[in-house]
Amino acid sequence: DAMVIQNPRYQVTQFGKPVTLSCSQTLNHNVMYWYQQKSSQAPKLLFHYYDKDFNNEADTPDNFQSRRPNTSFCFLDIRSPGLGDAAMYLCATSTGTSSTNEKLFFGSGTQLSVL
Amino acid sequence: QQPVQSPQAVILREGEDAVINCSSSKALYSVHWYRQKHGEAPVFLMILLKGGEQKGHEKISASFNEKKQQSSLYLTASQLSYSGTYFCGTVNTGFQKLVFGTGTRLLVSP
């Protein structure tokens, strides 16, 4: 089945040790998003790619970077994770053919713990 | 600006009805509704595109009042499977940017 896949499901890293989360999609969607969701909060958009065009949210810390080497894959790099970066990271996709009426397809998320 | 949802939490008995509201301080082009169960990804419910539009999904329906910049989600004859956190999502600031509301936690008990 076509879907959005995130690996790993659970990731444990040490304070300050770089970590990379991955997302792949078989939907051939143009847009890929990264959301951060902390406990009991709403998902917060970090950035998104429309094809190769990167769009960073104004309040996304510089500690967070992203790469999209091709249509299918997108990576979230956290250069120096802090305790406050522990969260669920959600990858999502959409077709990109409309600005307002597209649903998002979510992966199952990666739960990041920082020790 | 993050949309504000009310109530923050609601507890229902199976078979009861509930209404969840979503308000934005900015003009809305569309409103999305998602449900998320604990530890899982949000699941899409529906999108409303026009002021006054109403949609239904099983016993869950929604309305969109563009002038008031509000949307409401109606759950009728609630089932245990309706438990979870409901998020509205709005597109009002630019292309391809969905901003989630503050969320409403719903618990349906037997």
C-alpha cells in the first residue's frame, strides 16, 4: 500500500549528540512536512518542502535542519538535541496541487527521547 | 496564529452528543478536522472549503462559518471509538501551511 513511513518508531539519543530522523513516501506527493508534537500539545509545523523548495517556519530553532534528496525521502536533523527537544516528530505529505483543500497523510511518527 | 478550540476536554457517555468549536483570529480559507489517538498519528476526518459548508462523516459532521472565522464539529450518538484528541487545522496564512488548533480531548465511556 502507498504510504508514509517513518523510521525509527522510537529513537533515544544523548544530550548534544546529533540525530537524524527519516521519512519516506510512496505517494509521489510534492509536499513533505515535519511537525513536532510535545506531550498534550498540538502538532507544530517546523518546515516543509514543496518539491525542492524549502520553507522554514520563523520560530523553528536553527538546531533543526532538513534535507530532501529526492521526492521520496526527507530527513530531519537535530544538530545538538536538548532535553526540550524530546517529542513526537511527525512527517506528513500532500499532493501540492491546491493551496487549501488537501488533506495531509501522516506517518506513524518517531518518538524521540533525549537522555 | 494558532486556532483556539473549545472545550479543552469533554467526557461523554456512549450515545451522547458533543460539539467542538474552533475559532481563528484570521480569515480562513479552509478548515480541516483530524482525530488523534494516544501515541498515534492524526487521522484525517474532513475538510470544509466554503463559508457555510457542512459535511458529514458517519455520525460526525462539521460546519464552517467563514464570517465568524469559526468551525464546529458535531459528534452524534458517540461511540467508544470516538475517544481521542480532536484537532482543527486551518490554512489562513499561505500556501500549503496547515496550522493545528489547540486540541480537544474527548473521552467516551461505556
